[in-house]
Amino acid sequence: GGAAAPAASGVVTKIGRELQGGRHRPGEQEIFKSPLVLAFGGGGIVLLLVAGTLWFLLGREVSSKLYAQAERDLSDGKYSQAIEQFENYARLYPGSSRALPARISAAKARVQRELSGATPAWSLAWDRLDGLVREFRNTDSYADLLPAVRGFAEEIAIGAAKAAEQTHDESLLPVSAEATRLLERSADPDTPLTPVLTRIQDASAKAEAAIARQKTRDAAVAVMETALTAKQPIDALAERETLLRKFPMYRRDQGVADVLQRALQMELSTVAISDDERPATKETAEPTLHSVLPVLHSRSRTSDSSLGQFVWVLAQDSCYAVDTMTGEPMWRRVIGFDPPFNPTETRGDAPGWLMFDRRTGELIHCRVTDGSVLWRLRLPAQPSGGPLIDEGQIYLATTQRELLRIDLEEGTVSTTLTFSQDVSGPPVLDASRQFLFLAGQRGLIYALRKRPLECASVTFTDHAAGAVSAPLVSMGRLLMSAENDRASSCRLRLWDASDPTKPLPPEGEARVSGQVFDAPVLRGPHLVVPLQGERLTAFVVNDEAGRSEMTEVGTYRVQDGYSGPMHVALGPDQQFWLSSTAFRRFEIAADSVRLDPNFVAVGLTSQPLQSVGETFFVGRRSRFAEAVQFTNIDRNTLTGTWRTVVGARPQAAWQSAGGNVVLVTESGILCNIGASRVGQGGIEKSAATDLDWPPSLGEPPLIATRSAGGAVVAIGGSAPKLWPIESSGRILPPVDLSAPLELAPLDLEVGLILPMSGRLSIRPSQSSQKFEDWRAPVAAEQPPRWAHLVRTGNDEFLAISSAGRCHRMQVRMGDIPHLAEVASIELSPPASVAPVVLEESVIVADVEHQLQRLNQRTLEPVADWAGA
């Protein structure tokens, strides 16, 4: 042990010398082997190792804190700060195991930042999500990222669609569609997407519908603005109503509501007022007509005497005054055909009738008693409806877009209102009688203040041009308009007319089958509306504020196939009367309309009902004649005491041996007027009689004159008859026919040729003779009708059928008198009018405007000429 110690010591000493570099002479030492340098160097290395260890420990602590802060910011919704922190971490520590998660978290935060807030930026959110997928879909971490991707895609797909619905931003729909496709691509096979996709589809469908609505709305508003710029408010209002019918939710849209107010105000401002007076003339001189007018007048009771009361009847181009008790026509005034309104009764110093003369364009006020003119006023245009007479003033609408106020006593036009469109009368009064309501031709009802006469408000109704044909009806606080808005039905609309200074608010409506052209009638709470097709609907009306309603009681249809006018009059005890195809009485029951089975005055009504006391005065005509039968009818017993027929057109006339003029009219009236009476003129009431044929006859009579004088009149129907009339005008007893005639009889020397279906018969002049009928050979089940009969000689004639077959017929007087066919030919094309006999030829004009010349005996063609 003692020997080892010196050995170790020697080694140490040796090492020390080596460290000291050994012994060196001054100036030859090595600095790096200096103990001092070596000591400092070793200390430095130690310090560096310590510093590295500390730096590593401190850096790890800082990175952890940075990442943790980023995660806290993300969880707190501070997405911008989180994005910055994650990006810093990834930049500072790219080799860290958290670098990729930091980049992913930053990308997710970018998506969440766009989705956060009250108004998410859906397009930017999709861009961020799309960028996230593109950046990380090829990394190992993408599988763990898929749930977040699906969540973002679902949120964007639904949210963008809902936002598109709310904001009408069409650009969001592709965003929703792209997000939906991403959702489908990244779907979890174990989790079905059907519920989610259904929600997305529903949201997208709603968005597309909302965007389409908005486009329609924007386009409609543009049209409205264009119309207002062009000073066409009615077009703007019509476009608005079209929009609201399709999308009612825009009724509260500020832009649409603003158009309504501006358009109504513009329309109100277009109503021009003129106070220029136009005086009437009181010249009563009229041309004297030296003509006599025969009328048929009959009475069942001659003890009734006149009370000086008159009612009017219109026929052809004239207005007649008829005594209410006797039925006698007292005077006649020619006013032209189809007057725009019926004579209107006036009350004043001289009771009269107001009527319009279509020939002269004059409004005429004449006395009831004798028809003399009180004044006449030339109008700038024809009336567009009847007048309203109130407090000594006449209010009359014209086809020149005007409403005239005319003084009843003097006939002076005091005020003229001019509208932007045609208006139709008559105007109606409101409950206060201080305002008038007037329907525009299209879409508007005007409320007019009477003093001064001016437009107070305009109400938009959106009825189509001409849809309101019946007069407006004032019903206390309510106003009713009948709008024919459909081909087979009508909309009855109620308006709150309590404040005419403002647009009338709608109060409800009812729809009825059939269109309304004639005036509805109101009495008390009961309203009866006549409908096309001979239908009637009764209502009970309540105009109480807050409880306004129009309750249907019942409907009654008289018969099918009638589309003419219907005139209704209401009376006491909930009864009303109708003149249409007959005069009928009805009763309004609790829940139905009941018809009295008795009816009178069969025929087509020709004018509104008039009444005096309990008597109605009814005008009617047949289905084929223009003559008007005017009768008085007691409203309870449905009986009358007189009948007057006016306006019958003559169909045949001749002069009798005594010089009288004999006329046969279309309605079966025979007039026998003395020669001296013809020159006196006036109305002839005692020279007429009528043929007794059924009032329900539906086809015109067949009338033919005879060469020896006189005529024959034939009617068809279920009981065909023929009346021979002698030259003197005496009517012989009627002859029953075996079948209806298809043409008027043809007069030959032997008698009358009677053309019946498929055969020709002779009614001989001498009753002792009898002739066999000739029957046409017919291949078809129904033979063609006879079209023309043309006399070619004393005992010969041509008979031409509607099929174009022409027969030359001859009377043969052999052992068995009969008709024989001598020749026949097929006319192709058929004749359009009756042939003309010219010497030995027959000239035929066919339906193709060509003339054919036939030999009268053989019926062979001789020549053709082309016609114009």
C-alpha cells in the first residue's frame, strides 16, 4: 500500500506538468494550454450547458402557454385572437408536434369567425371551409377533422338557405348547394343524412320561393312606377292588385302601399271641374208628320175612366204615353232606337219625363200629359247610363268621361266633371244624401261631394273594364257593387261608405252563380239580385257597424236557356215580382225563395216594371217580333183589364175594294184603316184586331198575299193553323193544318201550295176539290227543308230544297187531281236566294256568288255568269 501511493502521486504530477505544458522557456508557452484559459473555457462550457438547459425549459413553457392561450381564445369565441395565436405557434414552432393541430385549429377558427355574430358571412364561411378541406384533406389528421367539417357544412347549407329566404339574396343559394354537396361527400356511413338533407331542401325551397316572390314584387313595383311616371294611375293600381292577389303578404309592404296612396292621389287630381254653363233651348217646334200609327188596344172593363195618370212604353224608335186606367196610348214621341236609358219620371212644377233622343243627341224634358217639350239640351256625347234626379238637379254620366249636373227646371248645365276614364251611370246617393258614388269603367269607384260638385275620394276595386254592368246599390252605411269577374259567376262586394271623403274600406263579399246585368233591388233589409239564366238570389243585409254582413236566404232558378233582361220590383210582406219570360210573384221565406205557381204575361220582358198603387205595368214581346204588348196587372190577383200593342211591323199590305188600307203585322195584328183616316195622322186605336194564336208561340208566322187580294197567315208549333184573310180585311175562321209549314204558302189559280216536311200539298180555292199531295223521294231519315217556292205560271211553280234540289211542279187536273213533277235538277252549289223567272229562263244565284241560267221547261243549264 505504501509503494502504490507514490506511484499515483507521480501520475498526478505528470498530468499536472502536461497541463502546464511542461517546462518551456519564456516566450515559448501555448496559450490554449494555459491553465487559466482552460479553466475559463471549461467554465464557459458548463455555463452554456446550463443556459441551454434553461432555454429549453423556458421555451417549452412559453410554447405551452401560447398554445393554451390560443385554445382559450378559441373556446371564448375570440376567433381573430385565436387565429393569430395559432398562426404564431405554427410559425415559431414548425417542428413541434402541435404545429399541425395549430394550423388546423386556425383554419377552423377562420370558419367559426365568419359564422359568428348576428349576421353570419355565409359566403366567406364557405370559402374558409373549402380552404380548410383543400389544405388538410391529404393529411393523416383529416379523418379526425371530418366531424367538424360535417358540422360546418350542415350549418352553412341550412343557414345560407334561410338567409337567402330572409334577405332575398340569390347568391346564397349556390353557397348552400356547395355546402350540401360537401356534407354528402364527407358523410359518416353509419349516420344517415336523410333528416338533415330534408331540412336543407325545405329551407332551399322556401328560399327559392321567397326570392321568386321578391323578383315578382320588384318587377311589379317597377311597372307601377313606370305607370305613375306616365300619369296612368289606374295601370299602377291594377298592377298592384295583380301582385296582391298572388302574394297578399305585400299588402303591408311599404313600397307597395306607397304606390297605392300616390296612385289614388294622382287619380283624384285628374278629375277636372268646369263651371261653364251650357243653357238648354225651349223651342218646341217639331216637324209635323202626316201619318197614322195603328195600335191594338183592347179592354175587358169599359167602366174605368181616366185619372190623368200615365206610364210609358218603348217600342221600336218611339216612346208612348199610356193611360194607367184605360190603357189608351195618348201620345207618341220618336226618340230613336235603343235609347241609352229609359224615360225617367221628374217631379216639379210640371211633372214630366226625361228622355234622350238618339237621333238628335238631345236630352229632352217633356210634359207627361201631352208630350210637349219643356226644354231640350244638346249633349256633347251620349249618356252612359240613366240619370239621378235629386233636389232639383240632374246628374248624368256620358260616354265622353263626363258627369253633368243639369238644372231640372231650366235644363242648364251648371257643372261638368271630367274623369280619366269612362264612367257609367246612374250615380247613387249615400245615406247622408250629401255624396254620390259613380263607377268607373275600370277598377275605380268615385265618391263625389254634391256641394260643391267635386271628387272627394277614389276607391280602387280592380274590376276589369266593363265588369260592373249593373248599377251600384246604396244600402245605408254600405255600398254594393256587382263585379262580373268570371264567366259563370259574379262577385258582390260590400264597401264601407260611412266616410266618402276617404277610400272605401272593403266590408266583405259574396259570390253568386251567374252574371249580374240588371239592377239589384233593395227594400228594407231585403236585397234581390237578378242573375243571368233567369235566376234570383235573395239576401238579408245588415249595415250595422262592426256587424256588416249580407246573408243569403236562397236562390231560385225559373228555367234554363234564357239570357235576356230581368226586371224585379220589391213590395210589402217580403214579396217581390219578376218580369222576364213571364210576370211572376215570389216570396222571401226564412231560408228560401218561394214561387207562386201562377204566372201571366208570357213573353220576353221589354222594359222595367212600373207601378201605381197595387198595379204593375208590364211590357213584353214575343220571341220573333218587335211589337210590345203592354198590360196592367194587379199584383195580388195577377189579372189585368186592358192590353195595348205598339210597334208592330207590317208584313203584308193591300188596298181593299173600298179604298181602305189593310195591314198584317208580324205579331198577327190586322189593321183596316179608312182612306180618309190615313191622311189625318196620329194614333189609330180602333182599327186593329188580332189573330188568336198562343202567346208561347216561338217562331214567326208565315204571311203571303194573294193575287186576287187578301192574304194568308200560318203559324206552326204544336197546333199549326192557317188564317185566310179576305181582300176586305175580314178574317175567316182558321184552318187546322196536318203539319207545320216550312215556307209561306204559294198562291196559284187553283189554290194555295202548302210546303210541309217532305211533301207539297194544295189547299184548293174551291172546297169541293181535292188534290193528292206530292211527296219528295227521300233517302235520308229527315228530309231537307223547303227553301224556296217560285211561281212560273198559273198552274206551275218551282220548289227548291235546302239540299239544292230544284223541282219543276205542275198541277194536273185529271181523274185524280194532283201535283206532278215535270223536271228536276241538282243545283250545285245550292241557291242562296229565290230564283227569278225571266221570260223562258230561270236565273239562279248560288252560294258561291255565281249566276246560272236554266231553261224554264227542262231546267237544263243554258249559261253561267260569275258574280261579284
